[in-house]
Amino acid sequence: MNMRRSLTFILLLLAYGSTSLAQTEVKELSLWKFSRADNASASRADFDDSYWETVKIPHDWAIYGPFDKEIDKQVVRIEQNNEKVATEKTGRTGALPFIGVGWYRTTLDLPVFSNDKQALITFDGAMSNAEVFVNGVKVGNRPYGYSYFYFDISSYLQAGKKNVVAVRLENQPFSSRWYPGAGLYRKVRVIVKNRENFKHWGHFITTPSVSDNIARVNIRSQVQGENLTVKATIRDAKGNTVAEKVSSERFGNEIEQNITVKNPNLWSPETPYLYTAELKLYQGNALKDSEVVRFGIRQISYSAAKGFELNGKVTKFKGVCLHHDLGPIGTAVNRAALKRQLTILKDMGCNAIRSSHNMPSIEQLELCDEMGFLFLAESFDEWKKPKVKNGYNLYFDEWAEKDVENLVRATKNHPCIVMWSAGNEVPDQWGSDGVKRLKWLQDIFHREDPTRPVTVGMDQVKAVMESGFGAILDIPGLNYRVHLYDEAYQRFPQGILLGSETASTVSSRGIYKFPVVSKPDKTYPDLQCSSYDLEFCDWSNIPEDDFIQQDDKPWVIGEFVWTGFDYLGEPTPYDNYWPSRSSYFGICDLAGLPKDRFYLYRSRWNTKDTTLHILPHWNWEGREGQTTPVFVYTSYNSAELFVNGKSQGIQKKSTQSKLNRYRLMWMDVKYEPGTLKVVAYDDKGKPAAEKTVVTAGKPHHIKLEADRQTITANGEDLCYVTATIVDKQGNPCPNASNRLYFKVKGTGKYRAACNGDATSLEVFHKPTMKAFSGKLVVLVQSSTQAGNMELTVSGDELKEGKLTISTIKE
């Protein structure tokens, strides 16, 4: 099909995660021995690893620190940041010890293995340069740390003996632009099944037609073996059978089925309805393989006439970019941590996620399926031309096709994914060689999945206009460069543009600077950024510049803001200022606490709930009588501000200026201690909501609030507890920086803490940390026992806080 024209794709999508039935055994390899010592003998089956550390996978060896200025110190000129000369970058990759070699070893506890069985070992990601050994024999390698991969280890297993798997990983210096993590940071599994089976990642389900009354489901299953039959049973969310089909018609190694589902429930961010399909493989009357999978029915379309449509409804991407680290627990994937992120973003009104700049975790995709997020799945940050010395450029020629194949095959059945990204700000945007590489990569995506379009995050917009790079893309993605949107729209033939990366506004939660200015690359002696949300990078802009593009130009199909959460590494604009070691871009900080900017986006994106937020805080001892501007982010169009009961006037949103269009501002307010109150008015001029901020007294006690009161007793679930230092009346103390201490007893343990301060060098796993802007977040983790755990947070000269969290069996 011609992907440049109106792109209409109708899909029924299968979730990757499957539940094994009787014929297939899936074993998660969670407990491993681990060492940072590089010993070539560690691959041998008889190697003595008894003195090694025992760790649980997923595992990130570097997150425990310490932070060190010398780790991966880079003297580099960052072209993406328009830098003209090379400078020393000390926190670019998070200043955590990810560089070097790590070994993992485990023993396979398998039944007697026979020749009629096949065994696969699967990795959702291994950081990086993985070499995998079974019983001392190397079975394969995978350099790209974000790639999913697997090996058939059937011929390496020894019946009746201990079978040992060893994995060597090595992270090179100058190999990343952000904190990549280290180790087996995603799940590892062994799958044992009959030789006659469904091929790994072998299903692809689409719907050639969808209406309110009927959906035609096309199931294509790749199989291994002869004389095979596939039976498919489709069930709704309640488990009721809605359709069945049996087929043995085969084309090569594929059996195809067409099934009708009547009155389908369509998947969308508002209604993320998921079906299940039970697929059974028979040889004669013998059941050989079975899989139970989830899927969603939905229709997507891209066209110059309407932009992006989901189920026939024009939909704008209200998206954010997310790096893969999870703040204080690093890159080790954790479902509870991911779900907390998505829950926060859902409340903001976000409807889309871009995995930046790498392949997403399976858990993240499963949650986006369940919770209703559109997904832009990205593959690479680098092609053939390097951004960093030891980056993906070393592997592109040999591995790019294999890595794209695995990305698509492993994830193509998730209903959340609506677009692929072949790259981000690659230097290959310049010149004819880059155009050829783009065409080659895009063709691989199309071959593997002809149902979704491909984009690239392009920052060299003038170059891609001239070279044809932007013209051959299915969906032109522009990173920033809002001043070139109109020209790009005229030059590119697709008739639509995507803000593939937008804003890059910088702020530090709870920090406000005076005088209030809007300026790129503004820096301060304390290495913080102002939360008036007017500071940005010289290559980016404030949120309003993108809001205007989305609201006024129907051919701009949406945006992905850089970023939803702060992440480890890339501390722009303090790249060469130690001790900054994490980003300032996030709408939420590294602890997941919303910054003021959260409410600016919420006031525009969350159309179901009202928003009324006031900034700054009102504790400014020493600024009495000085100008202290007050901003209000609200879904209402007008509001009145009061200082200690005295009106400061009514402000109304106006299209006359970009700032007044989306935020209300009182620029001449003089600070005096007391009460700051805002009253919002509805469109009839009647009071609709109000919010107050008061001058807090001295810090008195600690208030604890959990994101959940009950968690699962599986040894992995997390509860996030926000600890706020408050005065005697319970008012937050926004300047408090007391040192806090954490204790947990009962059916759980202390896991980590984070205060959101990009300059803090305190390691996350120790049970103490200073508060930042009056707050921090404590993570507690369940054990495998049901019951209760009690968290106590104390601090010098503060009344301690206590909180009980229940743990229950699933």
C-alpha cells in the first residue's frame, strides 16, 4: 500500500504476554548469582559461584551508586543542543557506576529433557553486549541493551544433569546520552514446549473490517510441525465465548483464520476493552501447544483530511516522552512503578506515550493496553553516524534489521501501539546516505507490520526538507522547531505533522526565581530551575508554543512532551555543572511528584475534571513588599486573586498573547505573609471553585500519604508514600529540608527514597534522605507474606509520622 497517502489501518491486536496451558511450560528465571568481577571461567558449568551475591531479576547493578563525578565523564559537543564547542559533561549518564562487566549465573530446574521438546531462553532486555552461555557453551550474543531476544537452547541441555546458564554483560564508557542502567534489568524466561508448536512471537491478528455491529478478525499463526490444526476461541472481558473457529489450511509455515465478532467493544483510551483468545494447536487429536492472549479491537487511520482517527473519531496525541528508568529504583522494570507513572499521567489527561529513545518494556505495553494509552514505540537513538563514541553506530550494519524485526514481532499485537519510530534526531538526517538508511529501515517495519505507519523524530528540519528524508516518511515527526512547522507542512507531501518531541521546558519542583523571566538556558548558583515554567533550552520552547500549534492547526496531529517524568542523566541546562545528575525536563520530578507544570497541562488536557492550581508557595521571609508574581493554571477562563482578603483583580484568558491564552498571571503582586486565595469563575461569571495557599509556620510534624493502602504480597509490589513536612496546623512547609529517617516493620521492607532534587548525591537505597521543597517519597516493598507493614518516618525536631499498609495474596 502507498503509505504516503491516506493511511487507514484496521487492527485487532494481541497482547504479547501469554499464559501457558498444559502443553507449554514457562519458567521465570528470577534468582541469579551476580558478580562484577570479570572472570572468563564464569561461563563454565562447574564454576564455583557460591561466594557471589544473590540477586533477583529484574536487576540494575548501578542504581545503588555511589554518585561519582568521574564516572563516564565526557568532553563532548552536543550537536542536538546546538553547542559550538566541546565541554566537560559530568552528569550526562547519571554519574552512577554502570560502566564495566557484570556476570549472572543461574541453574535451570527442568524435568528430564527429551528430544521431542524444544527449549527457548528469552530476554526482554539485557544492558548490554550480552553473551549467553549454557553449560559452558556460548549460545549467542546481543549487543543492543534495549532489544528483546531469545535463543533455542534445546541442543545445549544435558538430560539428568544440572544445567547452568551464565550471562556476561559489558557496558562501555561513552556509550549513552543518559543513564542506561546495567544488568538483567528486564525479565528472563525459559519456555519448554513440544517440537510441534506455535513459533515464538508467531501470532499476528488484524481486523480487515470493523463496524459497530461486526468485526472480522484475521488470525495468522506461524507453526512448526506437520499435519497441524489451529482452534481459536475468542472470549469477552467476562470470559464468555463470542466466537470460535478451527482451521488447518496452511500457507508455508502459517495457518490463517478469519473469525466474526458481533457487536464488538472497541478499544480506546476512554474504553480500553480487552478480549482474550485461546489458541490451541493440534496434531491429529493430540494437543501440542496452547496460548491464551489478550487483544483489543480498534481502527486507526491517518490522513491529510482528518489527521489521526481512532475508531472513526479525530484524536490528537496528548502525549509525553518517557525514558526507561524508574527514578530511585533505576532501570529494573517494576509493574507497580510503571502503573504509578501511568496513573499520574492519566489524571493529567495524557493519552499517549513515546518510548524514548528505545524499545519499551513488555510490562509498560501491557499496562498501556489495560489503562488506555496510545503508544509510539521507538527503536533507536542512533544509526550509522555516531552521537557518542561507543553507541549503536558500532552495531548498526550488523544488527539494525534484526533489532527492528524483534521489536515488531515481540510487540506488534498490543492495541496501544499505533505508530513505530525508526529513530530519534539521528545525525544521518544529513545527506543521501541517511535517506537510503531511512528507506531501508522503514521498509523493514512495513514488511514486518504493514498496518502501522513509521515516523522519525527529526530536529534538522531544514536538512530533511532539502534531502527528501522527511518526504519519504509515513508520518513526519518534528522535534521542537515550531517556527518551521508551516514551512515543513508546505514542503512535505503527507499533509500532516507530528510534534514527536516538544517543549523541553525546565523546572525544579517548588523552586521559584526572581525576577520572573522567560529565557533560554538560564542558570542559577544553586543549580536549580524556576517553576514559573518560563525557562527552556535554546533549541526548545515553553508549552504554549506547542499548545498553539495543536489548537490552531488541524494538520498538527498532536505532541509528545519532553518529558513526563524527570530521568537520570542529561541535567540540561547544567550539563557541565557538578553535582547535577538528573534532568529538569519532567512535568513530574524524579520522585514522581507533580511540578507546577503538571497543572498547566492538566488544565488543557483533562477535559473531564476541573483544574485550579496556584503558584508560587507563600513563604518568602525577607521578600516582604517585593514583587512576587502569582500564576494560576486552571480549566476555567477567569479568576480573581486575593492577598489577605484584598483583591488583586480579575484576570481572563485571552488569545491576544500566548501566555494569557493558557495561564492567568498577576505580575505585580507584593508579598506579605498570610493567605493567598484564588476564586475561579465559570463562563457566566459565577464563582465555581477556589484555592488557597498560606504562609506556613515552623516545621512541626511529618504527614504521610500512600498511593495505595493495600498492595500484593508477591515480594515485588511497591507502595509510594509521600512524606510532607508540615507546621502545627498541617500546612506544608515549602522550604523545609530536614533530614528524614525511615523504618519498616511487618510484612514488607524499605526499598528506596527520592526527593526530586537533581543535585542530590544521596543514594536512594539508604534509609535516610533530606527533604527537598518540603517533601520526599518513600518506597516500601511487599514480602511474600500477607498481613500489615508499618512505615515510620522521623526527623530531628519533628513529630514522626506512621502509616500502615496492608499486604494481601492475589
